[in-house]
Amino acid sequence: MKIIYPSTNDDGEAILGQLIPAPKFLASLEGTEEEKLIHIANKDLPTGTKYEITDADLSDRTFRNAWEYTAGASEKTSADLSLDDQLKYNHITQQEYDDANGG
Amino acid sequence: MSTIKSSAENLTLNADGSGNDIKFQSNGVEKASISDAGLFTSTTIDATKLTGNLPAISGAALTGVGVDGITSSADATAINIDSSENVNIVNGGKYLRFAYNNSNSHSAFQGWKHLQFGNNGANYIIGGNTATGGSLKFVVNNTVEMSSDNANSHDGTVSLELRADGRATSQFTANAWVNFNGEGTVAIRDSHNCSSIYDEGSGDYYMNFSNNMANTDYAAFTSHYEGDRSSVVHTRAVGSVRVQHWQYAASGKYDAGHFYVLVFGD
């Protein structure tokens, strides 16, 4: 499973981006595989990025730079990780969590 | 010899009237007494004659107990030894201090010259409760007492910090690395402090950090397995580093089958 999202190359042309999760990071998360991938999308993709989770075979990269993203029925939008999740997965410290909560 | 005794019945000594004690004297000097409240007082008690259980006694009320070299002003349990001979420093205190060559034993910064553990070659586990983002810090050049609840109450340098997120951060340990396949089905073989990679076209990748770098002044290195190619660090950000793989002959970016990224810094 991977995440695909719309991006642009250095010339401003639309391309398809692939987000490949790190197995070790994936294993550190809780939930279903989809829930883990949503967590990674929220963490690594800029907030508001449209994306899809797919198991499509993208191994033939002959025309890789010509790939483009087309929205599908299961398209999602990346969001900010909650403070609770950031603390749970050690992206922030307890002190940073408390500070963010006005403590 | 004179004897006061009963014959097969209770013997009662009675100091009649409120507030009167029963007193025992030797050569005209009182040696023991039983007060009207039942308090037994004696100048000495021969412990070798005692049997049975002692009643619960507050440690604060004990004096002269223990061995030379050990003192305590605790008013609650600080150390216990269980039936398996485990010595436990129990909850209530904040610090386990080792003091050396200082009359003030609370000056923990003057620690023992050597802190040694020995267990016939077995491994040791040193850990803390890092579940809520705490870490284990190794501080050098500290000259002040770590006396507050703030773990940063030192004036030394944190040379190594083992963090709850799995990183060992220092100036001499890699903060992140990844080994991935950028050809065919793009996949990460192994990594540290890497949550994912972006594949943004042939030979164009981003490594996303599980935990961000403190700034963009870090040093990133990249390499590859294939010959006649070059690898470059394109852009550094606190959350990711963009790397590219180029082929000389084609003067273009090219997928890398074995691509490596290594990051040092804060």
C-alpha cells in the first residue's frame, strides 16, 4: 500500500507523487493499515493535500515523469495531526504538549 | 531472699487511686515502672530475653538504630529489600545521588569517581519512564547541583540524549538515515527516524523525518550503489531532505536501485 498525491516538478508541470511509508515507522503506529497510512499522510503531506491510498502496481516506471494524478472515489485530504497523536507517537514532548494546551 | 508470689492464682500489684504508678526499685533507686496508662518504662531492656513480635514502631521514634555510616532522616519508606533480595529505592524521593569527597551529600554533582556495575558479563538495562516524551541525558562539564524538578537544571552540556522517539541525538550520532530502492516498486529497505519517502519522478526523492530536525543547519549526505552516476542533496528542510540521483551520460535524473541518505545535526 502506498499513497499517491498530485505534485509539480521544478518546471511547474503536474506530476504524480508517491509517498512510500517506512516499514519501521509504520510498525510503530497503531490501528488498521489504512489508519496508519492516513496518519503518515497527515504527518508528511502538506495540510490540505489531496491523496489516495492505493495498492496499484506502479513498478513500470518507463514514463515515470509523465504520470499524473487523477482524483478517484476514495480521495482524502491531509490534515494536521492532533496534539494527542503527536504526543502519543513522540513527535512532541510532554512539555511541548502542555505548552500547546496552555499549560 | 524475699519473694512476693501467689499460689496457683493471679498475683495483683495495685497502686490504688488515679495517676498512681507501680514502681520497681533496686537499692532505693527506681529501675522500672508501669504508669496508670499502662506505659512500661525501664532503664534498660535485655534484648536477648525478648521473644515474639515487636509492635509497629515509627521510624521517626527510633534512635540509635542502624549501623555506623548510615544515617536517615526519612519520615517514610525510602528503601526496602524484598524477599528476593531486590533492593528497591522506592517512590517518594526524587533523586538517587552519589556523592564523593564532599561533606554535603546532596551535592550530587560531585559524584563518585566511578559508578560500577558488575554482573558476570550479563547485559544491563538502564531506562527511565520515557513514555511521555522524557529522555535519558548524558551531561558533561556540569558544576551545579541538579536540585530542581527541571531535568535541565544543570550548566553542563548534553553530550548524548536517548529520546523516547528512539533517537540518540548528539553531534556524533546519525540523526536519520535511509536505504531505499528507487527503481520499480519503490520501497524502503531500512531506516532510522524516517517516516516515509516521496517519489516525485525519476531520480527525485524526499526523505521525510519521523521527528523533525531542529533547524536546517544539518549535514546531509547521499550515495548510491550504481556507477557512472551522481547523488546530490538538493534541498534541506526541518521535516525532510530532497535528494536526487543523476546519470552523467544522459544528463538527467535517473532512478536509483540502491540509494542512501545519512543526516547528522541537531
